Amino acid sequence: MNLAARDQRVIWHPFTRQKDMLPPIPVVKGQGSLLWAENGDVYIDAVSSWWVTLHGHGHPYIAEKIYRQALQLEQVIFAGFTHEPAVQLAERLLPLLPGNFTRIFYSDNGSTSTEVALKMAIQYWWNKGEKRKKILAFHNAYHGDTFGAMSVSDRSVFTLAFHDLLFEVIFIDTPDTVNLESIAQKIREHENEIAAFIYEPLVQGAGGMKMYDAGSMDQLLALVRQAGIVCIADEVMTGFGRTGNLFASAAMVNKPDIICLSKGLTGGTMALGVTACTDRIYQAYVSDDAMKTFFHGHSFTANPLACSAAVASLDLLEEPACRKQISWLCSMQQAFAEKLQQQQLPVKDIRVTGTLLACEIEKGVDGYLNNISAHVTSEALRQGVYLRPLGNTLYLMPPYCITAAELEQVYTCMENILQAL
Ligand SMILES: *Cc1c(COP(=O)(O)O)cnc(C)c1O
């Protein structure tokens, strides 16, 4: 039996309707932007394998660091013990973060990094003896699939079965120059109950690659900060260069108190989550009272292999060649967006933030359940490109190592598909 058939007997895939599921494509190798299927087909990974891959698949530098670390120390309990990769990563990361961050808390993925942030912010108020428990979040937000993360995410098809069990959240629209005053009004009504504001800065990823204005966001953040509300930037997707800056929060003067990182943290090689906080948050936990301890942790907290991979990824990110590649990708995406605009194609709302390009396909209903997505994916695969639209939202998020020729192939493929619709 071939691998796809064996898979279909025993595996349950994420975010995948099980009935009438197409056989999954066995992938045997990845290098740079390319993925090799078992049958010899080669695909350009134009979505960075669910937004994680930065420097390319099978990067020898990161692979070497993981291998060396595996021989040295592959895992150790992180309560009462520490190790070089965890400390080194924290030392390297803290000065790069957008704000006055002083502490790193490790977990395993993006969802846990936001769970940790929410718990950290809520217990911050509890430790201080203040009754603030409500969370402020954006419509269209996506912060992960665990219960806390689902609660602060938009109520959508992702969360439908669980609505009764999710905690109540105050949802607001992403800010623009018109709606800022009405948002401010809503916040003032609940001002002294709100513990924290969680947001994806500049781009809302899984909610449909929705992009919004940095200037209005800065004004909103100023207002929220004035009310003492803890600001949580979920940069799980936007972090590590995706929006052009190292972090999307760099585009705003008002910085977060807590930041969540994962996905590109290890260059997309291993599962790791980071929740960093400022001293304001941390000091609320430094107490003689044992009840004020942050009782949270995961078996694989600060896994040494993952931390080594993250340090290696930072080494690569800090190389001038990588910075150059990111700005090149930003300008290519901008130019392609302008080219798309000039053609008669069934798309609207063509938009770019840094290395991210997105548009809405004008066919069928807007939203995640539009099955134009499956059509685009299979057509793109036929043309040697991997695309995975969110419903009718078509987007490109290539790894930074993509070559000019590969990027050209992705653009041509996208135009071909749109023309044929
Ligand atoms: C992907 C994502 C998450 C969840 O991360 P996982 O590693 O998939 O759990 C959280 N927030 C944002 C903004 C994301 O894009």
C-alpha cells in the first residue's frame, strides 16, 4: 500500500473535512522554497508551510545546530533547571523585541503562547487585588485553537460548536480614521473591567489576511494604554520580518506589554512558543505570597533543540543578505499588486503589507467556506506551486529565500488561475 493510502486508514488531518477528502500528497524532501512529492513532482511552497518557514526547508545551518544540540542535551525539565540554548535565545531575543521586554516565558506553539499571555494578564490584575477580568479583542481575530485562544478569536465556523463554552469577550472593529471615536466610546463604557487587549498588529492572518492602518492603530493603543489595560500583541504570524519590519509592532509608537511569538521563531523548523513581558507584568508575580505564582507550564517548555533552532534562525535573520532578501520581496509584492490591479481579473481588494500579498477572489460567497479554495489549490499544484487560499482569500506568503525565477513562477501561476476562472 502506498503512503497516501496508509495515511487515509490511520490519520486525522487538521482543518480538513474528513468526508471525500482527497488523498494527501506524500512529501519526501524539502529544500529552499521547494517541496518534493513522492511521485517526483516539485512544488514551490508559496505559503511557507502554514506561515512558518523563513529561510527555506532543509536549511543546513539550522539542521547542523539542531543535530549538535541533540547530541549534547535533547530535553530537560525546565523547572529548577536551565540550559544554554534557552538563556541564549532569551538574551538574543529581548533586545530585538518592540518594547521594553524583560522576561521570556516558553511554551510549545502559537496557541499556547496566547493562552499564556491571557493567563499572565488576568492573573496580573488578580495578584494586584484588582477586579479586571474582561478581554478586549478584534472582530475577525484568530489567536489559536485552545479554549482561551478560541474565546478571544472571532466567533466563526472555526468555533461554532463551542460558542456556549467560550468566555465572554468585548469585540471591536479594527480601527480606521472613521470608526475610532465609536470604538473609544465602547472601551470607555467598560474601562475599569478590561484586563487586557489582544490584537494581531497590522495583519489579521487566519481571519482572512485583513490589513489595517498603523496610524489609527497607534491612536487606539494610546487610548487603551491610558486606561491601564494590558496590551498583548499576537505576532505569531507577523513576527520575524513578515510585515517588512522585524516585528509588526515596530510600525506603532505605542508598544505592547506582552508579545506572543511562534511560527517563524525557529525559522519554521521546530515547535516553540514565546510569551515575552515587560517588568510591569513580571513584578506583579514577584511576591512572598505563594498564591501569586504563575502556575503554568508544559512538558516540553524551552525544549533545547527548538531553542537552538531559534538561535540559529536569528543568526540567519541578522545577516545583511537576509534583510536584503526581505526588502526585495516587499518591493516585488508591491509591484505585483500594482500589476494585478491593472488587469481585468476577478479579484478585489488587492493589498500588501511587507512580504504579504492578499486579495479576494470574486466568485461565490465571501468567507472560509467558499470552495474556490480547493479549486485554486489543485490548479496551482498542477502548475508546480503550493497555494492554500482561506476560502476566497487568495494570499502569498513565500519564504524569504525564494528566488526571482521561483517568485515569477508563482505570480504567473496566480495570474493563470485567475484568468481561467
Ligand atoms: C497560527 C496562529 C496562532 C496559533 O498558532 P499555532 O502554532 O497554530 O497554535 C495564533 N495566533 C496567530 C496570529 C496565528 O497566526
